[in-house]
Amino acid sequence: MLNNEDKAYIAGFLDGDGCIMAQLVFRKDYIYGYQIRTSIVFYQKSINKKILSWLKGKLKYGYIRDRKDGMTEYTIVGHKEVRETLQLLYQHLHLKKVLAVRVVHLIDSCPKNMSPKELIRLSKLVDETAKFTYSKKRTNTSETVKNFLKNINLFPVETDV
């Protein structure tokens, strides 16, 4: 169990050297072609990797990987894991508090059985969260999902989601 001081420290770390993301990931094995992935990533120079190991020990989820550019990432992926982590840190977040609320709302909006209409609706929520990040490489958007569904003749007749 984390004490309040640890929660505040980790939330500050996330605000400064971390990222909360919702992404649309193309997957050949998915019936509607896209997965909604949520994740939290903490970044640090590899010489400071020890702090990321400490974070992982405290939060219990995720994995650590060394990048080729001298950076190391501690990543938590998955709706359940991301939701629990954001709820744990929420009261101590400052810069990423609104984004955390939106990502938790997105997670809570994901149905067990996805339909094309639901995927488009959720894709728009992913687009909304992207406004809070600094991604330069984002290519999958709700429009990408709509076009994919049109091409495989699964675009919903009702599009006012």
C-alpha cells in the first residue's frame, strides 16, 4: 500500500516526466481493425533507471524497457491497470488531472462487446485525449477508423454518435 507521500511523489513524477495516453492501434486480428489502448509511461535517462524500478515496485504493474537513445521507460498498459493507477494518483495530479479524468471516462465507456458504432464513438474520445499530449507521430484517428470500417463495409448506417 502506498502512503500519501509516495502517491504525491509519483503523481508529480507523472506530471513532469510521464505521459497518460489513449491510442487507436491497428490490429489485423481484431474484427473491427482497431484496439483502444490506454497506457501510462514514465521516462528517465537510463543512468537513473533505478527510480523507475522503485516506481514499478510501488505500483506493481507494467514493465521497464531500455531504449537505444539512452532513455528508459516504465510503462503500464491496459484498461484495468491504467484506471487503478490513475485513481490512486488522481488527488495529487496537477498538470495531467483533466487528462486523467478523460482517460478514466474512456476506459469506463468501453463496452464488453464492441460494435462499429461504439468503436467510432470511443475513437472520438481518444481524439479528445490526444489534445492533451504532444505527439507528432499520431496517424490513427476517428477518421482513420471510420475509413477502415467503410472499406470493409462495416461503417454504421447511423453515424451520429
